Amino acid sequence: MSGSQFERVTVVSARFALIVTGALALVVALALGKVILAPISLAIVVGLMFGPIADLLERRGVPAALSAGVVVITFLGLLAVAATMFAAPVSYWIARGPVMWEKLQAQLANLKAPLEAMGAIQDQLKGIFGSESALTVKVQDGGPMQDVALMAPSILADALLFLAGLYFFLATRHHIRISVLSLCFSRKMRWRSAHIFRDVELKVSRFLISATLINFGVGVATAIATYALGLPSPLLWGALAMIMNFIPYVGQGVMFVVLFAVGLGTQSNLITIILPVVAYGAINLTADQIIFPHLVGRALTLNPFIIFVSIAFWLWVWGPMGGFIAVPTLLVLQSVIMHIFPTTQNLPKIVARKLEQKANAEAVAVEATEPATPAPTAAAASVAKAPSAKAVATKAKRPPRKAATLPTP
């Protein structure tokens, strides 16, 4: 290997090591800053969804601070109405928990024989390997209520950070944009940054508003289906389906388990136990595969594998809050990458057309900034119109053209 090739390999390896180190440092920083970064990031995502409402109020003459306060108060009102509506069903199911557990035990009694067979196999394995250690059960003090009481200060702090972050983001989002654009030195960089801000707000708000409408429809359909199938508290399952549908794949899996457990605890026939799960699966399949692509468009449709990896990563780093911001984070990253590498290859036609229009608009803006050429004076115009001596001499030397003769018949 020559010296130049060795230097090239060394440079590439150093760059790769730097990228890996930076990624690991970013993951550690996100994990350590969960207490502050998670509620603030969720506030930014919700603020992008409610941004069009704040813009509508500002166009009608409402100050930015007041419009942000109106949006936050409206959001709190919606939460209060939802809590009031579903307080009674939640209390009912909490009180019915022991009865449900007894019924689940009765339904699972058929699995006693296989479990006993597994216990016998375990005893035989212990005898073969000579293990004399017995299974011990350690009972710890406390309970769910004590855990909730200990977590209450943390939940209250997260809620306050979220509400404060939502208000200040809505009130100062235009100032933040102007401050970031002022840091760009060249016109091209400023143009790209402005379009990144615009596309991020447009994509995230459009996605979240469309997802909210679709998930509301999924919740209504789930409530109607569970009511028709005889499950108690259908409004509660509809609301839970709407909330869980904001977390793709994971939320739907949780909803499948919940509906199966409720059917197992309240129904006696196998068909009536499975029917709520099948109905929810059909509703969710229709919403995700037909309604969502038609309403949102293919431009905002992401790779399912990338969505799953993003959800798994953010759930691991930030828990449930990370699950809610996983897809909006992908949309932000997609907008940034599309403007850093503005290529129209292998892109949907709508996106390619938008990129071409933006490129044309950039060219027009650059031409508009160039100084206009001054109009020629009368003397200059007469000089430009007058033929030169060389052109006159060339014209004089040119032989005359022969007249065209018509062929004789």
C-alpha cells in the first residue's frame, strides 16, 4: 500500500470514528437530559400542530403572546373535558379489577396441565444438573398507589415543563426562526434554512392534524364496534384506541392485548372474545392502508421499517413521550436531508415538482438581486445601429446572387 492510499484510509477511518463517537455522545446526552428534553420536545411537536391556529389568530390582529395563551388554555380545556368524560369508566374498571382477575384466572385454568408439565420438566433438569437451589419469592413492601405517589412530583414537573415550553414556543417561534436565519452568512444558505423551517412546520402540522382526525375516526369506529359486540365502557376503549394510534405498531399491539384481556374477562364464548380484536384490526387496517395515504399523500409516507426503528429508539431513550415524537422527528429529519441533498431522483412526482419549483424560484430571486443594466443613450444606439466599415466592405465584395429561373415545361 502506497503512502497516499494509507493516508486516505487513515482520514476515512478518523472521520468514521468521529461520527460514531458523536452519535454515541448524542445518545448519552439524550438519555441524561430526559427530564428536560423530553417534555420540551413534546411541547415543540404539539406546538407545530397548533401553529396554524396561532397563525390564524395573529392574522386577525391578536398578539403572539395572547394567541399562544389562547391555544394553551384551549389545549388544557380539551384535556379537562376528556378527563371528566372518562373518569367514571376508569374508576369502574379499577374497582372491577379484582373481579376481572378472578375471571381471568378461571379462563386460564385450562392452561394448568401444560404448566404442571413444564414444572415437572424443570424438576428433571434440576436433578440432571445437580441444582439444589429452590425458587424463592421475595415480597417487597409498597404497592401501585405508593409508586404513583412517589412519581407524582416527577409527573407534575414534566407537565409544567410541557405547558411552559408549549406557550413560549408558540409565542416566540417567529423570533426563533429570524434568529436562526440571521446566523446564515450566504443567501443560498439563508434560502435553504427558510425552506427547511417552512417544510418542517408544514409537514409536521399536516401530519399531526391528519393523524388526529384519522385517529379520532378510529376511536369512534372502535367505540361503535365494542358497543355492538357487547363490551362494557365502549367510550373508554374508543378513547384508548385514539390515543394508542398515535404510536404506530406499538400502540396497536397494546390495544390488541387490552381488547383481548377485556374480552377474556367479560365474555364466555371464544368467538365473542376474539371478535373485538378482529374488529379493531379491520378498522385499523382500513385507516392505515387506505384513508391515511389518501388524505396525507405519499409524500409524507415513510418506510415502515424506519418508523419501527425510530419508535423503538425513542421508547428506549425517553419512554412513552419518545413514542409520540418518533414520527414527527423522522419528518423533520426528512425535510433537512431533502434540502441538504436536493435531488429529484427516486422521489415521488409531487415532491420532485415542488423541488423544481423551489429551484426556479431561487433562480428568479438571484436574478432579481443582480443590478439592472443602464439603458443605452441615443448616441450609443445610433452607433450600435450603424454598420461598421468592415461589414460594408464584406458586403461589397460579395458577388450578386443569380436570379432563379423556372424550369421549362
